[in-house]
Amino acid sequence: ISESMKTNDFFVMDENFLKHKERALELLEIIEREGSRFSFSIFSSAEAITDFGIDNMVKLGVIYVWIGVESKQSLFEKTKGVDVKKLIAELRGKGIIVLASSILFLEHHDKKTIWDDIDFAIGLQPDFTQFMQFGPTPMTALYMDYKAQGKLLDEMPYEEWHGQKRINFKHPNFTGDETEVILREAFRKEYEVLGPSILRAS
């Protein structure tokens, strides 16, 4: 692919590339054996990065990593026991650009805890920050559960269920209008506190 496309730069569309540690190590072994040089942008979880090792990422050629941080609360196995702020600082210290992604309007969020999570995400000081709105995707278990409970906003067109405007379900603590404003203000605060991402990543 590198030869035919005349590029050494790849974005790997795998939800958690380093989770398959043996595969990634095999790729690293081949790259080192062949003397090849590639640049990879990947998605990977905090626990998979910790297991694989940041030095191995550098040797592999990872220049950009998207990490799902999600919440200040350790709601997911992928962040349990990991000092995410320290991990992000170490990645950036090795020259790896980091996008940290957080989920807003989770079931536990109210007017206070949502800002706790926003401030937590900003405090991680990544190069890029994504605030994504929580929401059920058609045919998932969450979708079926919310549909059975009558929580889905069926009048909302599917093309607007993208998580970057307003939520697609009835939240006990927020209206649709409020979710739109809070999302916008989260990005605004991130910019005001950390400055432009393009400068942080350069």
C-alpha cells in the first residue's frame, strides 16, 4: 500500500488498535527487520496503551492517538487503575499527539457533575479534546432499552443523532436546548483555558 499510494502516513480505523498487542508487536518486529519507517494515527484505550508501552508506540511510528477518557468517574474498564493525566503527559512528552474524548450527558450527569467532567477533561491537557454527547445508536442494547422505556425522541431525524448538537433521548436533568448550549460552552471553555489545538499539537 505504501509503495502504490506513495505514502508512509496511515490512519488506522480500528477502535482499539493496541488492544491486539501480539498483532501490534508483530508489525513492530517486521518494521524493525525491514528498516521501514511509517507514521500511524490510531485509536487506542488507556489500558491498552499502558500494556503496550509508550516506547513501543514511538518505535512503531505512532504520531497521533485518540483515547476515550469518557468520564472523571471510572465507568469503563479501559480507564480503571490508569492515571490518565500522567499517561497523556507522557505521550505528549514523547512527541505523540493526543486527542482525549469525553462523553457528556451520561445518566449520572446533572448540572454540577457534567461540569466536573468537562473540567476534568480540560485538566488532562491533551492536544485535542472531543466532547461527544451520550446517546443510543439504533439496534444497540441501549437503544432497545431506551425504546422500551419511551425515552427516545422519535421525532428527531436520524441524521441529527450525531452527538454534536443535542441529545436524542429524554434526560432527567437536561432539556434538548440545554444540551446544545452546554456542549458549545464546553468547547468554548476548553479553548479559553488551553488555547488553540493546532498550536498545542505543533
